[in-house]
Amino acid sequence: MASEDRDTTILDAQDNAGHVIRCNNVHNLTIEGLTIEGGDSYSATGGGIHCASSSPVTRGNTINQNRAEDGGGIFCGNNSSPTIINSTISGNSARYGAGTSCAESSLTIENCIISDNMAYYDGGGGLYCGRGTFSDPSSPATIVNNTIASNIAGDSGGGICRGPSGRPFIINCIIWGKGEELSGCSATYCCIEDLEKGEGNIQNAPMFVTGPLGEYYLHPLSPCIDAGSQPAADADLDSKTTQTDGKPDTGTVDMGRHYPVTEDDDRGSDL
């Protein structure tokens, strides 16, 4: 399931009951290049995408303005192992896990923007992470090089909330916004507004600026530049950029979301 342009290829459920996309016992599926919106699973799970016993790859999508009881944007449960990369998850709402929620699953989410989601009652405005898969209950949710910003939770964990037996692995992320950013979990090499103990963590403002593909580029003086845990090439991000001038990330990887280099990058900044 793929398209060439997520800005014009829109799956809109128009706030009708149910999920926009449901994956049940589905494997070897890639969902790519779509805008997924308007899902209303208000008394159930997964307004935008619902995964049960499935392992889809979700790449280059915008998942916004969906709602559910659990997992407004994306819900993964029942031994699922989804991979979410290079996507934007924003403006979703749920009781908990407004952006993404995983329970009895092993989630991988990399190089995404998770912003402006609201868990209106419990925790996990951005992400809610429960226990791992049935076969390996201790398997972690892997959360790497994401920008998790301006999410809200009614209880705790505006950015990320760990549920019972959850074990999120969080590294090289920017977790910034409105209230307690982490609840019940820890991170390393992250920029966190409510500073948490952990190797490489910083509390300095990330200095976001708007660029050709969004609002979460980094100012050239951002403390998040060259502040990650490994070389950018090892993270496979050395062909992408965090800055509006399109300069590829070289040396130590920058924290947060990396964008593709575009023709609209401001290459006249030195003039």
C-alpha cells in the first residue's frame, strides 16, 4: 500500500466509527506515502492504524487528527511488531497513548515527528509503551532519533509513558513540550525538558526552526547537533539533515528527526 505523495493521497475516515487502516494477522505489508486521518475508534483502539498480530512497515506517512480510547494515531497489540519510520504523528487524541500505543507488542519507531497529541485522561501524550510480545514479554519498544514535542497528557508522561511491564529503549531523541515528558522510563543521549538522569542527556532548549518540510529543524547553534550516541553514518542518517541549509549530518549524529535534503533548502545563508 503505497503512494508517491502523502500530501495528495489522503485516507480520510471523516470521523466515522472504526479505524482508517486495520491490520489483523498481516505481515510483509508496507504502508507508505499516505495521509491517514479522521479515524474515530473512540471507545476502542487504534483510530488511524490498528495492528493485531501484525508486523507492517509504516514509512513516510502523516497520521493526524484521529482519536480512540487507546492509541489515537496507532495502536499495536496482540503480539504485533510494527516498524514506523520517517513519519509524522500529530494532532491525535486518546485516553492514553494519543500518538502511539503498544501493548503486548514490540514497536520500533525511528526518525519520526510525534507532536501535538493529547492523552486527555491518562498518560502518554506522544507514546504509551506496555509490555512486550507474548513470546518475549521483556522485549522493548525501540524509540530512536525522534522529535517528540508539544504533546499533552492528563496524568503523566506528556512525551512517553511506560505502562505495566513496559520496557522502552529511548535514545537520540528530543522530548520537549508541555509538562512531565517521561513517566516510568529513562532515556540516554536525549534532549529532555524535564531533565532525566541518563548518559548523554541534556536539558538545553533544542532551538527549533521552521524549514522546507516542517517546524522541527534545528538552528545551527542548537545543542542537539552532534550530541547523539554514535556516528551519523552508523545510524544511516548521514544523507539526511536536521538543518535548514540542507547540510548532511556528519560526524556524531544529531538528536531528533532528520529530514531529506530538498531543493528548497536555504543554501544562500552564507551570502
